[in-house]
Amino acid sequence: MRHWLLIASFSVLLLTACGSDSGDSAPTPDADNGDTGTPSRYQPELGSSWQWQLKGELDSDYQVDIYDIDLFDTPARQIAELQQQGRRVICYFSAGSYEQWRTDASQFSEAELGSTLAGWEDERWLDITSDNVRAIMSQRIALAAEKGCDAVEPDNVDGYTNNSGFNLSYADQLAFNRFLASEAHQRGLAVGLKNDLEQIVDLVDEFDFAVNEQCFEYNECDYLEPFIAVGKPVLNAEYRATYVNNSEARAALCQQSLALQFSTLILPLDLDNSFRFSCQN
């Protein structure tokens, strides 16, 4: 959920405030993969409603199409319960950073750990060219399949644009992200592209949806239009205090989001469900 920053401009319009939740709907049928030999997988629909919570006791009462939750912290039982309620479940994990509290943290070598992530002092960038790092991420995707997740959200997949401590190239990142997509699809899982705006044109065909942070705040939403153009949803989260505290600013944001067919939430940065606004009524 980390984001490289651009100088932003945003014009606030006077409009009515956006709603807090969206209606429930039945899960979208799985995609038909023909005779490829890989399992069929879930394809989220354009305009799907969602809830994103990675910390705290999970609130399962939102009437939404999709829950995006933590892979490690959410038990398979709770994933199954959400699905029994008609929800689809995206399982979050960091693919490009080291988190020392994860159960598989000891499998990384010191040489694979790079610079600290800006704003996240307890995480370090990973050397995504490492075979061992790829093997660990493959295990995480396998865990998602084992737990019954419908999709995965690999985070921090734009290390090449950051001060990672490694000499990562555009091609290195592209290869790693394609690897993640392939690993997910081989296990029958949908996969979302997290941020990584500059590679969307190259990756839109290989990812099933986008998860974006702050494209409205930083005036970057045009980058995401290729997903909408091919009927794949953009799950967007905004954290700016103005959107939280000013109903007119929030309404203006929601008008723009709905015009773009994005699925936008205004959430706390910690994603702890302490508050939630949805642009979908």
C-alpha cells in the first residue's frame, strides 16, 4: 500500500455527500479458461463494491461484493464465512517488502533486504530478482489458495521507482509482477495490480483488477483508465483528511470517481475500519 508521490492538484466542487455503503450482489461467475489446464478463476466485475480492512477485528457486516483482508491474519474459517454471505475475498500480502513479524520472515536472507520503506520504518524493500524471494512469494500465493481466497493483492510491486537499495530496473519489476500474476492464475486465483501506475499498459492484460491508493489526491487517475477500458475494476482508496472531514470535498471526489467507474473508498491510512465512506450508494 505504499505510494510514490507526485505533486497534486484537486478542484473541490459543491455537491451532495456520497453514501456509506453499497448493495450486496451475488458473486460473479468464474472466468472460463477453456482447455488451458489451469483452474477457472474469479473475475471481479466493473463497479464492484468493496471493503478493505487489514487491522483490527474484522467487521463482516458491510453489504459489499468484495472484502480485501490480510492473508496471514485471517483464518480460513472467516474467509469461508464471508463467501457464504455472498462475498468474494481478496487476500493481501506484501510481495516487495520484508515484514519481520510475518511467520515466514526467517526464510529471507540478509542480502535480500534493502532500504527501509519511506514512512514505514518496520519494512524493508526486497531484492525481487532473487530466486528465493520468488519462491517465498509462490508459497504465499499457495497459502492464499489453500485458505480459499478468491484473489490476491500483492503489495509493494513498484520498488524500481523507489530507493530500494537495489539497482532494480523497469524490466526487473515487469518480470517480477508477471511472475506473481502467473503464480496466482496457475492456482485459480485472480490477482490485482497494486499501484505501479507506469507499468499498467504493459500489465493490464495479465492482471484481473487494479488496487490503487490516492490517485485522486495526486492527480494520477488517468493512468488507470486501461483497466476500465477492458472491463476490469479499479478499487481505489483515498486517505486525504479533506475527504474525511469535508462533505463537499468528499462529494466532489465521489462525482469524479463514479464518472470514471472507479470503486472508491475514503479510509484511515491504517486500514483499521475506524471509519469508512463509500462513493457507491
